[in-house]
Amino acid sequence: MLDINHIINEEAHDRIDPEGHMYDLEHWSPLSAMQMARAEGVDELTEDHWHVIYVLRNMYRENGRADNPREIMQVLEQDFCDEGGRRYLYELFPKGPLTQGSRLAGVPPPANCSDPSFGWAG
């Protein structure tokens, strides 16, 4: 039987919003990123995954929450232009390099971010 008190009091729910983004960035770790990735269907985080994750974390640390998701996407596309740019980023993060990447990086997504507006490489 489902006990709502267990759900309300469960520690993980205190740290994650309904979309899966962390409220408190201190709780992020590479292990938590790997666990979230597996739960979202990304079996292995490659060096390129980690590059995106750390770019998103560093940009958030330096500038706070971005107002323009296109600027972040342009930075990431430039970093991966030899691999295929945006298409490759969507291969790495099928649910969106900014939305899913931010979730795995433990940072809030950029304001007004909606990855489907960037297209899909499937």
C-alpha cells in the first residue's frame, strides 16, 4: 500500500523538482549524474557527455541561470563542430542537450529553454 508520508518525507524528493532538476546544487556528484543518465536511457556517459555536463556546470557557476538558451547551444555546437554540431549533441542527449544535459549536470535549465524548438536528430 502506498504511504504518502513516505513519499513526502523521502530525502530525494526534497532535492529534485517535478522535471528532475536539483534544487540544491551541492548534492550533485558524478555518481548521481551516472545514475540519472541510466534512468533516462543513457547507458554510459562518455568523455563528450562529461564535456557538455561540465560546460553547463561552469557556465551556471560563472553566470547564473542563462537568459538565452541559444547562446549556450552555440557554445556547445562550436565545441562539437567536428563531430557534427547540433546533430551530435542530440545523439549524446536524446531528450535535449540543454534540458537533459542540465538535469544531468545538476543545474537548472536555461530560462525559456525548450529543446524541441532546436529540432531533433533522430
